[in-house]
Amino acid sequence: MQIGIIGLGLIGGSLGLDLRSHGHYVWGLSRSQSTCEEAKSVGAVDEAGVNLTEIKSLDQTEVIFVCTPIDSIIKTIAAIAPQLKSSVIITDVGSVKSAVIDQAQTLHPRFIGGHPMAGTAFSGISAAQKNLFQGRPCVLTPNQTTDQEALKILRSLWQSVGAVMYECDPEAHDRSVAWISHLPILISAGLILACDQESNQAIAQLAQHLASSGFRDTSRVGGGNPQLGSLIAEYNQVALLDSLKAYQRVLADLIHQIEAKNWRSLEQSLTVAQQLRNLYL
Ligand code: NAP
């Protein structure tokens, strides 16, 4: 197929690498010329440019993935839609869906929202890697007006790069990912910021030396792309605040158990947590 990717960063670049390895022709559009050059040299795209007019294969394009930051998705679709045939399928990879879907579908009826549940702590084209989506969940958010043929094509493209497909409505997506993706980013960032509250410099330095696999695991998502975390909070504010307040209640309960020296109750809570964890893995 002839595929376009707009926003050649971690997700866009990684997708380009995988789609090209399956024989698709991929063009890329990004903000900076140096990113376009790097995307070509690492093999993420066949051609790239900073303006749609530079893309030689635009007329043959069948599918476009918008992989820009969340706050640029609608602006990007508004800018490209008038220049595309109505048959072109547009999708996105944004971490939040409700804020995008209605407007995007109005701008281009053959739009379907998407979100691959894959990432690393790094960003930009230099972070792009092969097989990023292998074995990872990917959500599409079709609705009653969605073109079924377009849905089938997107499903099979994501499956071809190894993703495990799910479908749900945008609100269900945003509430679900608030629990398992957006809340962990804030908790993990909070953990790092809390460690920085140690007032004794010698103790703080010793803690930094002793930090090992446990701290690496629990701090990983909090140490990721700050722009992404902040846009997620802005665009999924209600669901994220609900989950953060639930977390605050659980944390207050754990603090209370420790203050009250209720070790039996604490062990019970930790046993429940140990069992529940398996449901998410
Ligand atoms: P990223 O690594 O920062 O890449 C985004 C790239 O988009 C930037 O490198 C930038 O390239 C380009 N860009 C920015 N504004 C643009 C614009 N207006 N037009 C064209 N290109 C533009 O970010 P990412 O992690 O790939 O995230 C991209 C999208 O994927 C976001 O919507 C995010 O919510 C979603 N997502 C992220 C993850 C994750 O864990 N990172 C996971 C799933 C989904 P230049 O270098 O050219 O400026």
C-alpha cells in the first residue's frame, strides 16, 4: 500500500520502519527538515518533506497515520484534509481519543481514531525502533458512521506490525487508559519528585547509588517525555483526576494502616494487590 506518516518521532518513525519492512511504500511529513533527513537515512520512510506539496506520491496515498503530539492532531487533519481524495483513510495514534474523534470525523469522514499501547522513555526520530508494536495492544475507536472497509484495512495494517487489536468507544478508551497508562505516569513522576524531598544531602546521594531494579521499574514512565505527560493531563483531565483521587484515597488508607501499626490489615491489602496485578499482565 501507499502510506503517509505525519509526525516522524518515536511512534511515527517506529511505524514507518515496520510498515516499510512489510513492503509498503511510506512517505513522511514532519516539522523539521533534519528529522525528515534522519527518517530517510534510518529507513523509516521512502520520501519525506516538511510540506505536503513536496510529497511526490501524495495522489496514490491510501492511508495516513497522524503521529504528531496530541495538540497538533486536529490542526494537522484540518490542514491536510482539503488536499486529499475523500477515499484516503486517515487515522491517528494519539493517547487521548474523545478530544479528537468528533472534530476529526467532521474534517474527514473516512477518519478512525487509533492508539497503540507501546512506547519508551525516549522521543523523536532517534528513538524510533523496529518491532515496537509487536505483541502490544492497539485500540481503534470506530462509531456508527465508521466506514467498515476502512476499519478492516486499519485493523490488518496494525496486525501486520504485530499489534493485538481492540475496539471501543472513545470515552471507554479514555477512562481505561487513565487507569493503566495516564495515572501511572503521574504516580511515577510523583515518586521521583518525592525522593527529591530528602533534606540530608548525604542520604539523598546514598539513595541514588542504592537505587536498583525496583526503582528503575517504578520510575520508568515518570521519567518519560514531559510534553506528552502534560498533554495527556490536559486532554484527559476528567478521567485522570478521577483516577488520581481514587489513588489518593488508597494511599491515605495505606498510610492510616501504617500509622495505626495495623500490620495484619496492611499485609491483607498487599496480598490483594499481589493477586490483582495478574489481571493486568
Ligand atoms: P515524539 O517522539 O515527540 O514525536 C512527535 C514528532 O512529531 C516530533 O518528533 C516532531 O518532529 C513531529 N511534529 C510535532 N509537531 C508536528 C506538526 N505540527 N506537524 C508535523 N510533525 C510534527 O512523540 P511520540 O511519542 O511519537 O508521540 C506522538 C503521538 O503518539 C502523540 O499523539 C502521543 O500521544 C502518541 N503516543 C505516544 C506514545 C508514547 O509512549 N510515546 C504511545 C502511544 C501513543 P520534528 O522533529 O520534525 O519536529
